[in-house]
Amino acid sequence: MKFKYGLPGEVGMSSSRIANLEKLQKEWVNQGVSPIIVSLIARRGVIVSHNFYVNPEYERNYGPVDLNTIFPLASISKSVTASAIMLLVEEGKVAVNVPVQDYIPEFVGEHKEKVLIHHLMTHTSGIAEDYIWNAMNKGEAPSDRSQCPNNQHPEVFKYLTAGYEAPLSFLPGKEMRYCGFAFTLLTEVIRRVTGQSFPDFVEERLFNPLGMVDSHFLLPESKYSRVAQHPPNAPFPDFAHYDQISIPWGGSGLCSTVMDMAVFAQTFLNGGSYNDQRLWSKLSVEKMTSNQIPGVSSRIGDEFFREACWGLAWNVSGSKQDYTGTLRSEKTFSNSGRGNTLIMVDPVNEMVILNFQITMKRVNNRPYHYFEYFSDAALSCMED
């Protein structure tokens, strides 16, 4: 199945409710929720809403915004990195339930031999990520850049070598604790197994087959002018914009458009194929988008979940109360990036929902996004 544009009534959705949702997004921009919103809603492969909303002052300061504006996607990158690993799993070149040390012997330390690829993909590795960043910031991380391979970015090499000997905070599999370093390790597995740089592998094997022409882990400078800018008064002033568009971090380095990522989402909704291009088997899609850590709890920020309910780099909604809203099915899977970007798939209701922002509004001194409002309003447009 390939996307086409159509009317809401063609797929059992309400035209008036879609119009109200589009009006609501205009109001959010006018109220200062975000200077930019680009969103897309599709059901059964039919795009019923695909629009952008922008504050005129933002365009005066940073240039024009349109449907093809490129966003740094932050943690949504993790779902793409894990999907790239699954391409190699299906070829028999990587196995999920084997130690990371099988691919990266330098990954050493107490109990590190127990860390599996599976733990990296589910945030259950126990790797003490704070230890790595502290070592890097203090200049204590061992890194001889002259040893950096030609097909690896120097900053990624520095990050990896700083973390190979980092201790574990807990035994692998005991709990879920968000870890970006785990996904940079996955990019190194890909590099060592294939002999290609991670950006080249993903472009060749994933983005190009799906026609995702504006998706990059290493954004070409020719496209810098199309990137949504992060104003200095946005909720994350420490968000290093340069790092997100020019360093191929496996956990946060992806840049893309709403349409490209909608194609990625629809590929999963289709069971692994899009426009006659099959990338993953239905079995891989099922494993990636269903709970792979039953009985494991998680704490993300100040939120505690007794049941983490996480797939292979996808947030699986299950019975959780989270940003995916109240109306979605329990089989919904999603990912969000730093409170700014949302990609969500509800397979029961056959819907793909995306909302990309540059969030600015704060409530009680905390960054506040409107994903739950958006997803519930989008799902309520269904009439059948």
C-alpha cells in the first residue's frame, strides 16, 4: 500500500472534525504553544490532513516554513536505528539475543558480558550513561582520534571509546532506563558487520528503497536552510542544534520531514513493506512493535511505569497512561523526540499520526507539548 491523498469520508472519518483539528492547531500557534507545527493524519493509506502552521514572526526571523521543512527528530532516531539492525537480523548477520561483546570486544567491565543486543534495543542494558558524559566533559575519556576509522565520525568515535569501559548501574534486564549510548553502540555493530558507515548503510538499505529523500543521519549542508530552527527561548536551550544535524548519533541524529517519516510509519503499518518494497518480514514488525520486556518497570524523568511495555525501540502503549492519549488502541506503538516530534501508529484503527513542533510553551516551569491533545482529537475523527 502506498499513500494517496483523499477525503476523510473515503476512510470513515469526519470532514468537520478534521477541519476542527486543523483549526485547533492554528490556535495553538497563535497562543504560543509552538511557532511551527507540521502534522499529518492518514487512515488506511489515505492522507486526510497534511498541513503546516507557522507564526509569521518566526518566518521573519528564520525563513519560510512549508510541508517539506526538515526537523531534527531526536529520540525518534532510535526506532530507525533499531530497524536498521533488524535488516541485518533478517540476513543472519546479527542476532538480538547474543552479547554485545561478540561484535565489540572492547565493551568490557563487570557483568558487561551479560549485556545483549536485545538490552540495547529495549533500554535495559544498565549502562551508566551519566558516567560517560561526565568523563567526556571532564576530559577524562580515553580517545586517540588518530585511531578513528575512515568510515566513522570522529565525535561518535570519541563517544564510543569513552563508554566502552563504563560501569553498569544495574544488571541487564532488571529495569528499563533510557539510554542513548546503547543506540550509538548499535550503529557501531552495523559499521563492523557491514563495513559501511552507519549513515551510508541506512541511506542505501532503508531510506532509498522507501523514497525517503529528505531523511539523513548526516544532513547535507545543502539542506541546512530547510531545518526548523530552535529559538533561544524554547524549553530546551541546551539542545545542541549542530549536534543533531551533523553528527550521526544513533539515538538522536536523524533529520527528516513529516512526509518521509509518515512513509516509515506506514511501512510498519503495512507489515514491513511499502510501494512493493519489502524491507522487513511481518515477524520482525510484530516483534519490534510488541512488548519485549514483560514485567519490567521503568522510570523516565519523574514518571514511573510499573509495566514499561517497550518493543524493540518502539514505545508500546498497552495499558499505560502516556502522551499517546486515551482513545488509541493498546496495540499502538510510537516514538517521540524531546517533546517536539511525534510519530504514532495505531494498527487496530489503521491510522498513522504525526505531529512535529518546535515547542516553546512552558507550564509550571516545565516544557509542555500537546501530543495527547492532538492524538485524541485525531482519533476522534473516526466515524466507523
